[in-house]
Amino acid sequence: MSKHSVVYISNNDNKTQLIKDITSGRYFPELASVKGAIFSEITINRYIEEELRHGRFNVQTDSHNSLKNSSEGERKRALLNHILSNTLPDYLILDSVFDCLDIETQSKIQHVLAEISRDTQIIQIATRKRDFLPFINEVYTVEGNHLKRYKNAKVKDNTYFINALPRPYKLEFGTFDILISLRNLNLSYGERPILKGVSWEIKSNEFWQLIGPNGSGKSTILSLISGDNPKGYMQDMTLFGMKKGNGETVWDIKKHIGFYSSEMLRGFKRRDTIESMIVSGFLDSIGLYKYPTDVQLKIARQWIALLNMTHIKDKSFHFLSSGHKRLVLIARAMVKHPPLLILDEPTNGLDDQDALIFSELVNKIAKESNTSIIYVSHRKEDYINPDFIYELFPSEMGSIGKISKVK
């Protein structure tokens, strides 16, 4: 059998074409005449299309939800189970296999892949070195129309953001010593306990990482903090000086929060310019429906200069790379310097270089603003430097929380 291989790419490479070149036998001639399977978001999207168009639910998730209504982690587990439930393929292409998965699930999948690698050739496509499967020794990159042996070059760590962080043009928010206070939260969905005795206090200008495995309650906590969860009215919480259940509206809470999730990239389908996207952060709108003030436009252009995008400020946001889109959406969330910035799995899908640049911006915001940050993830991102960690540990009675200070 041919050796297993990693193809290490950046997000500038054409992944769809790469998969076609692999399956056709162009890069690995032995694959042209054998049966293979593809583990990829591209495959998942094809199954979702079948669900929507034809009502076919060929891939089953653990919770028996449709793929469309499942989390990215659930979709990945379901697809892998689907592939392995049939006769093992002669080769398996793995595309960004570990994104959206917690450490325990990654370890289990790694063990399964090591087992099937005895009989199935593994071709891994990866944008992060940390995801290389340990049993693979052959690493390639794509140069032109050819695969080349990868030389272990260091990711460039030059300072990307030279300018100072733009300042807000007016103070829109009150001053809070304690932004978020959660006291002894106990929450269940039906018979399923989610949180058990969770207490957490977030003060002004603190940088937190919220971490925990899939299903531990991270999203539940975010929905409580943002005011979206109706079960919050039964809990002892104070959000931005407002005791939950004392007549506040969801908007009263949300206006204090800047929010970014990698899922947001799916939602922005309009072709507004980069400048319009950032200016719209002042208006809390998707798209620009009225002309901004001169001061708002000035601050938006300061953010554009910080992002090194002045020369492309009139380019459509729609055509930016995934990495550059995230920088723009962070600037959009920060133009008013909200008291709290929530980053939900922000580096999912980024390659190594873009993850380094994105993390530099997050660290800069933490250092140069009074905005508190909650960075939510399944695992530690080497480049992001929080001050505190709130970790959730699942149990039969619901997840419990533990606070630690980063050394």
C-alpha cells in the first residue's frame, strides 16, 4: 500500500480542485482505479442539499436531527460514522477533520483513523500543522499544479497591525465594574441537566476563555449572557447592571455586546463593500441603509487602515478570503467599543498564517481597549492569550465550572 500523506494548504488554495485532482489520480496515481470516500464539509453540504431538495436523510446524527439543524461537530461525527458503517474504502480523504471537535472527540477519531489506516490509505488535507495525524510522515504542499515535499518553514510572526486601536467617538455605554454576574445557575432541558451550580463573574477589561467539550453547555451560557435564553428569567443573573427579570428587553442586553462566530460567515450574503460592512457596526444593521456621519466614516476608515485594507476598502466583502472576512467582522463588532466582545470558535477554518493574524488583532483589542472578551473554544489556540479560563466539566447532574488564571 502507498504511504499515508498530508497535503498542507492555506485558505488561498483551491480545495475543491485539490480534491478533484486527488480523486482523479493526478497526484496519487494509485487512487484512479480504486474506491474512495471523502470526509469534507463539501460532502456534508451535498448531503444537506439532498435533505432540502429530496427529503433524503442518509446521514444520521447521534441526536437524530437533520444535518441542517445540527452543529458542525455533530455533522462531522455523523459523516465519519456513515463512511465507516459501510465497507471500508480503499482510500479516505480527510479535509479539516478536527475543526469544531473537542479534545476527547479528536482523540477518539484519531484512534479510529489509526486503526483503519492499516487497510485504508489516508490522504489528509490540513490547514493547521497541529492537526497532522501522528501516523503520517509524508507531507506535501501544492505549488502550481504539482505536489511538492513540504519543508518545515516557520509561520511568519511579524507584527501585522501597526496602528493604534481606533478610539470610540462617544461613550455609548455606562461604566460597569462587574459586567456579568452568574450566581449558582442550575439549568435543564426536559430531563437532561445542562448546568449545575455555575457561578461566574466577569469584570471590565478582563480577557476570558470559555472552554469545554461538545455538549458541556458553552452555547447555553452564551445564550444566557446575550439574553436569548428564556430560561434566564429563572436564574440569578445580573447583566450590565440589570438584574435579569426586572423588565429589561433583549435589546437592552444585546446592545452592550459585540459578537463574532465563524457561523456568521454563512449569513452575510450581501455584496456590501468592506467600508460599508464596518460602518454598519455603528447602526447594528446588516448592510448600510442610511449615510453615516463624518465621524463614523472617519473611525471606520481608521479601522480599515489598522487592518491594512485601505487600498481595497471599496472591494466587496463577499469576495474576501475567510481570514480577511473575520478581521472585517471583528472591526464591525468593535467600532463602538462595546463593554463585552464574544468570540465563538473564532479560528475554526483558518489556516496557520490567518490564525496568527486574527489572534494578533484579538490580543491587541484586549490590550488597548476597555472591552472585556469571552473567547469560546473546544481547545487552546496557541496564539490567543487570555488572562483567565472558565472551564466546564460535564457530569450526570450537569456541567460544573472551574476558574483558573493563565500563568
